Amino acid sequence: MDEPRITVYGSVTEITVAANAAGLRNLAERLIALADPELSEGYHEHLDSGIDLEDGSISLILERDDKL
């Protein structure tokens, strides 16, 4: 299987999350984990350039907000 590759870029009016198939599965797994009923509101994950995301990406935060 390919290594997950995710990049995030954007402008003032839109954000793009682009990923290979492995990266999309990785994001899906993270989102499913955030939906776990045992997690509390406010739980979040930081995805950072050069660590979770490709170099040059802007940082991305995935957050659970049960008030929405």
C-alpha cells in the first residue's frame, strides 16, 4: 500500500485538502475516530506540515464540536 500523502492549501475564501488514496483513507479513519460516542466535545487532532501533511501544507485541525 502507498504511504499516505496529504496536502492542504488555500486562500481567504477556500481550502483544498488533496490526498492520494492512502491519505484519504487516513483522513477517513481520523474522522471516524472523532465521531466515537465515547469521545468528548472539544477533542481534536492537529495535522502539521512535514509531519502528518506534505511539506508546504498549511496546518489542519480536525475538531469535534457537538454544539454544531
